[in-house]
Amino acid sequence: MTTDTESDDPITSAILSGSTYERLRYERHAFLRQTVPRTLTLQSAFLGLLAVLLPMYGLFPAGVAGFLPATEPGVASPKVLMLGVFGGLLELFGAAMLVGAALYRVRLAPLTESQAHTALDVEDFARYVGLGTGGLAILLTVCLFAVGLGGRGAVSAYIETAGANPFTASGFGLSVATVSLSAFVASVAVFYIGSYLSVRLS
């Protein structure tokens, strides 16, 4: 008979559920082991951070203008923004892989051990690409934009230390406004997809 303690323990519940996928998920040694819906929610949050770049850029002090390609966020395309674009694309790539793995599970359920391993391999890779590499790129982008909020002194100190101005023109034509608004739309979409999958996979 299952005790209340066992029913409250997600690992025990997963092992006793009879689901090969759930059993293997908890048996695997993985640093990132969130469920697919939870991972998509975190990826949505990272994409939401990119949307914050627009108001951040608009709040840059006037003294920073000399370091910027343009003061208007609808036109400005600083080089550091490309790091954020890279991170955002990795988040979307990881999210697409997670959705594919989830649909694979729904379509073939109940999974054999081999199928469960395949789904988990894809999910693990997607988490490391999205939450790991993509998340780090986005966090670095936000941190570098935060330097701009510190004013001329902060930007000058950074350039002196790093040897390069992160706000020089990227040459790609993607503006801060375009990237931020696109990231906002993507963030909302990924969040609702995660919510939908939470119901389908429950």
C-alpha cells in the first residue's frame, strides 16, 4: 500500500507510476531535469528578458549617446544586440525540440524503453542548448545593456577594460525595437505552448 509520504514524493510516484519515461527521467544523471512544460516556461522567461532591452536602451543617459550607433531604439543596432539574437534563436531552437519530443511522447505512448531514451536524449540536449547556452547569451546581453544605464563613466570604464565598445553598429540592421518586440511575441507563444503541453502530458 502506498503511504502518504510516498505519494508526496515525485520520484517515488514516478517510479511507481508504471511509466517507463518517468522512471528513466529520474534515474538519469542530468543537471537540468525540469519537465518539458517547466522548461518551456523558463525559456519563455529568458525570451522575456530580451524584451526588456527596449526600455533599457530608451533609459540610457544622454552622456552615453556618443558611444551608440543611434539614440533611437527603432533604428539602433548595437553589436551587443547580436549576442541577444543568438541567445533568442537558441531558446527557440530548444523550445522547438522540446515540443517535438513532447508530441513524440503523446503520439507513441506508452513508450518503450528505447523510445523513452530517445525522447529524453532530445529533451536533455534541448535544455542545454536553450537554458544553458541560450540563457547565458541572453543574460550577458542584459548585463552589457545594464552597463549603458550606468552612464558615460561606466561605458568608458568597460571599453577601457574590454578594449572594445559593445554598442558600436552591428551592420546587420536588426534594431533594438525589432528584436525586443519579436522576443516578447515569442515569449508569450512559448509560454502558452508550455501551458498546453502541461495539460496534454499530465
